[in-house]
Amino acid sequence: MVWLLYVVDKNGVSKDMPIKRILTTFEKHFREAKPINRTNIRRDLRKAKAEGLVAEDTTKSPSTWYLIQGGTKMAEGLVVRGRGSQATA
């Protein structure tokens, strides 16, 4: 989910998203992928939070999730690696 939050942020769509919007965004843009479960999104975001990648804004209803510095760095690394593998293909 870190990369999805990164992409929507960098494309000016949103800096933070509730779980339902993360789910609908993923399903809209990755129809060929196996559907993901809302419970798994919550689990993965909590794990990413513990790893210092994302944070949750509980002042909003529903709460929203957003990248913090560690998540941005990780996502940027994924982009660099992805571009590198495309360049060699």
C-alpha cells in the first residue's frame, strides 16, 4: 500500500486516503490483479505504521492513512529499482 499512497500523492490526487478509497483505487487501476481484502489492507497499513512508513490521521472520520518520510524513501527506492529493470529489458 505504500507505493499506492506514493503514486496518488505524487500525481496530485491525494496526500491521504481512507482504507475504502485505497481499496477502490487499487481495484479500479489493477483490475487484472487478484482482489484485495479490506482487512488485509488494514493489517498491512498497521504493519507499515510499525515500520515507520505510514501514519494514520484518526481525527478524520473515517481515519486516513498517509506516507511519512520513511515510506516516501522506500517508495522512491522501488521506483528507481523498477525503472532500472525496465531500462535493461
